[in-house]
Amino acid sequence: MKTAIGTLGGLLAVILSSSAAASPPSSTDIARCASVGPPSTSLSGAETRIYRTIGQRELRLHLFRPANALAERPAVLMFYGGGFVGGDVAHLARQAQRFADRGYVAALADYRVYCRDGTFPGTGVDDAAAALSWLRDHSRELGINRRKIVLAGGSAGGLLAAAAALKQPQSARPVALVLFNPALDLTDNRLTQTLPDAVRSNPALSEAALRTVSPSTMPLKGLPPTIIFHGTADTTVPIATVDAFCDKADAAGRVCRIERYVGLGHSFYQRPDIVQPLGISPLDDTLAKAFAFLGPLVGEQ
């Protein structure tokens, strides 16, 4: 059943009472949000838990469990993309099921976004950190090895995964990051322009504030081993931004690998069709390379 959250009327009520927006939403913002519905409250094949409640907003984790549930499984916590405006956990359901088939406990996290909640990207980072804490706190119940939790995400969700990882104390950081065309630097004007008008016009949205949620501007000495999948023709998140991130990680002595997909654009990793010259679908290729990267880190044979 649809609630006020995610409807246009609900959006206006939330935003007008929110500190995220300095002024009422513009006509452009309203048009962008018109197609953003309520978040999925369940997914086929997944167990759903509420990991955080803010007022009347319930944030859910959707858990895909391996068929043979053994103790001490690796886990992956995944965050969808949507430009901090919308998006839905269903966008990564195929990837989550593949991880479960591989023996991981896979968790898809909902988080607050502008068109549902009137929020700034930093709010999503807080939600991502809360989802990781919940997963760690429930690791014994879920049969998860807390030392083998991977964070993953696409686009805006990639920022959430990386920022949440870097904001953890060293003892709680994930074993690795798997990022799909991640937006890692909100101080880059090319990425800031994708934010809603009402958020960009907020005087509190200074470069200093953007730096606090941009992995590219954070110290990377404790960055977990990271693999990034990116299309060279991505005009939403230019590949130069992830090149700069990995250059900084390399200088800090960290592992940061970029898998480049020549001629492919944003969200290419969702494509199930065979692409040449790969000879395989980007969906299958990115997951195969992710599993190969993670294998030695999670003790997979």
C-alpha cells in the first residue's frame, strides 16, 4: 500500500519542513520527483527487517540467504543508486541473489533520499553506517562472519558504501568494497549539478560540508581493498573522478582496482545482454570479476 512517503504531496510536505532545502522545490525538482514512488517494502526471495526508524520512516534491509545456511558466512551489504533523489532496493536484487547463490548473506538497504524525505546526501551516509552496524550486531543470528562483510553500491550507492566504510573505526571496517560507477567526489561540479536545485541552493551545502561525505576528499590510509567497475563513456560520473580516487588510494598504499568498460555508459553493469567485444553481459562480467577479487579476501576456495 502506498503511503504519503514517495507521493508528490508527501514530498512537498516533507521538503517544506526539512532543513535540507533552503527554499521550496523548483519546478525541475518537482518534475524529477514525480516519478519516484514509495520504497519497496518487500522483495521476492528476501527476508525483510527494519534496521532504523526515524519518526514514521522505517528503513528496511532485505536479506537474501544462501540455501545452505552455515555459520560464519561472508556477507555483502548493498546500496542502490539514484542520484540521492530516488532509486529502489529492487535495482540490485539480481546482484544480491547472485551473491546469495555464491554463499554470501546479501543485504539490500533502503535509505533516505531527497524525493521521499527531503534529505541531503549526508543523511544517506548516516543510514548506510546504521545498516552496517545493524548487520554487525545481528551477525551471529544471521550466520555472518563480522570480519568478512563487504560493502557494495552503484552510483550514489557507491558513495554511501565507500563513505560509510571510511567513517568506521578500523576494527569495524568492511573487508572490501565493490563499487559500480560510484559518485565519489561531490566537490566536483560535474557531480554536484546532478543534485536537486533545492539542495544545491542550501547555504549549508558548502564545499566543506560536501567534503565530509565525499570519499575522494577523505583520508584513504584505511581504505579496504576496492574494486571499481566503470564505463569509459559515463557522462553522469566521469571515469576521471574514479581515476583520481584510485591514484590517491595508491599513494596511500591501498589496493584500488578499476575495471574499465570501453564505450559503455552509466549503469552499464545492469545490462543482461551480451556486449561485444566482451562476449558476455556486463551483469555477468562484473559479478564474475567481483567474485574473483573477493575470493582471497573472504577465504573462498
